[in-house]
Amino acid sequence: MKLAFIVDPLDDFKLEKDTTYAIMQEAAARGHDLHALQQQDLAWYKQSVNGYARRLHLTGGKPDWYRLDAPISTPLEQFDAVLMRKDPPFDMEYVYSTYLLEMAERRGARVFNRPQAIRDYNEKMAISRFSEFIAPTLVTRRVELLHEFLHEHSDIILKPLDGMGGASVFRVRLADPNINVIIETLTGTGERTVMAQRYIPEIRDGDKRVLVIGGKPVPYCLARIPKAGETRGNLAAGGTGVARELTARDLTIAETLGPQLAAAGLLLVGLDVIGDYLTEVNVTSPTCFQEIFQQSGFNVAAMFLDTLEKSV
């Protein structure tokens, strides 16, 4: 297959844990042609969405792990698959890219994850579609509602709707002397919408990343365990990743959500589960392939490529 990867700058990849790199390695091992481009390489002209894509050759060396050919303007429908693997922030430039990719779909391009689904499934808000699996949650910009939610539950998590990697996530308790400033800062004194969730004590056992590929769960998750004195389990916040088999509850959540996510055009999804509760639905560039493979021996990238090949 001829594959196009829309990615962040290749020089920023952390090879030892980058999921996109794992997918590229598996694809190259199967003889597929790899091409790389960034958001700024997309253009719509004369009813066609083209990508100024460069043929990508994996060399296996470090730090010079790749070689790129000269860019060639190529209509996206000429690729067998276009993989949107740009990391958040999910800003307006990201939204514009999904519009361009959706236009390319209308000309026959096969884009994963589907652009409309990426827009529709906000990674924080998407849990509202599956309320039977979530802890008490509030989404608002109204400061007084956040205070009421805190008084109702005594111990809560506050986070922005557009963050990643645990950035700007706060645990707030009734006795916290910084309650007002935290709420004011996150909401911009009522100008920005945030999410509040009841604190889930099982975070001590890890914030589990449960991967769903083509509607089917990967049999192992990565439990991201907070470091001492920290509430967040995110690896970017210093958490430690431990691969574990899915629990019965994990399987129930993944198998219930999987068919709906696949039907929406979401080939790869990362569900965040703390204890028995679904906390996020990650659709932009889910990670943890390498950590799961290194610790469990289960080749997640191979499962992904098997599913992608069948899809196209």
C-alpha cells in the first residue's frame, strides 16, 4: 500500500515510545510505501486536495533514523490510506486540516481516523455519549456551578477541554485554600468552558489506556501510575506505564463502545479508564503501542496494520 502520514516534525519523534513510529516500522516491514507530510503541506486547488508529501525511508539508525525524498504534490485519493497522526492541541488549524481531509474524502481519499469523527468526538466531551460508564461529571463555564459541584462531591478533578498529557489538570478539595484562583484561572473568570469530575481514588492503581482498533479491544492496556505526590498518571506528567491484561470491566466498556466508534470511522481509539469509569475518549493520535508491546509481547502495531489493510 501507499500510505501517507500527517505528522508532527519527524525530528521531534521519541523513537523509543512513539506510536506513529511503531506503525511506520510495521508498515515498512510489510513492504508498504511510506510518505510523510505536515498540516502545512495540505492544499485545496481546482477541487482537489493535494499533499506535498515526501517519500519516507526508515534507515534504522539513531538519530538519523529516516531519509526523505523531495516533496511531490499528490492528490490524497492517490494514497491507499491517509493516516492523521498529528498530536493536539486541537486548535483551529487542526480543524481546518479536518475540513481539507473531508474534502479529500469526497474525491475518494481514505482517511483514518475519519475527519468528521475527529471533530465530533471531542476527547473530553465524548464521554457524554456513554454516560452509563462515567463518574459524576459537570461541563460548564459558570463558576458558581463548579463550586456547587465541589461542595456536592468534596474531592474533584478540574481540567480544560482542549488539553493533553495532563496539562492544567487540578485536583481540588473543599479545604484547598486555592479553590477560587484555580477555578478563575481555568475558566478565565467564566470565559472558558471546563470539565469537572468526581475524583476517582483508583487513580493510584493507574489511569488505564485501553486501545480499540477497528472496534475491537487490544487485550492489554497500559496503566499509567502517578508518581509519588502526583494526581495525574499521564506519562508526560511523570507517570509510570505498566502493561496489564484488560479487566472484565475494561472489556465491557471497550466492547460496548467499539462498534459505535468503528461505525463513526474511528479506526484507532484510546479509551482512558480509571477504576471502573471511562474518563476520556482519545481519537486524535492515541499512543502506548510500544509500551504495551515491550512489556506484554503483544504487537499492537501488527493488529493495527492488519485492520488497516482489511479496511482499504
